[in-house]
Amino acid sequence: MTSDRSDYQPINCEFHDLLEDLATTRKPARISFLDEHGVVQRRDAVIADVFAKQGAEYLTTASGETLRLDRLLEVDAAKLADFEKPSE
């Protein structure tokens, strides 16, 4: 998990809702994200929780891994880049 929260970029609400739906149903999902070195990683995981902490938003997987939401690329075939960015 990255520790620099100062550069967190909020994600689209519809994409956030998708993550919460997956957490509620405990449906396994394929997750693609950038790790702290900017390298694309992929996981097949169950999203256990979606939460906010100290100005950033995260998800945790059933295996205990924590991912920052603005580092997500794709979840369950939905690409974050395809969703409109939230207005500031």
C-alpha cells in the first residue's frame, strides 16, 4: 500500500459503487492496479471492504491486501479510465 496520501485523486462515484457492490456480494473479481513502483499488477480476489482513511480511499481484499482506489486500472472488466472523472 502506498503511504503518500497527499496526491490522492478521487475516483468516479459510479466506479466506487461498483467496488462497493462487489464487496457486498463477495464476488471474485479480476483487479488490475499500479503498485507503488508504477508496475501493473493483477489479482483475482474478493473485495472485502471499501473505506476512506486520512484523505484517501482504499479497498481490502479477503486475503488482506490493501489497494488505494486511484491506483486501480480495471476491476471485473470495468476500466476506471472509461468513467468520467469527478468534478472538483
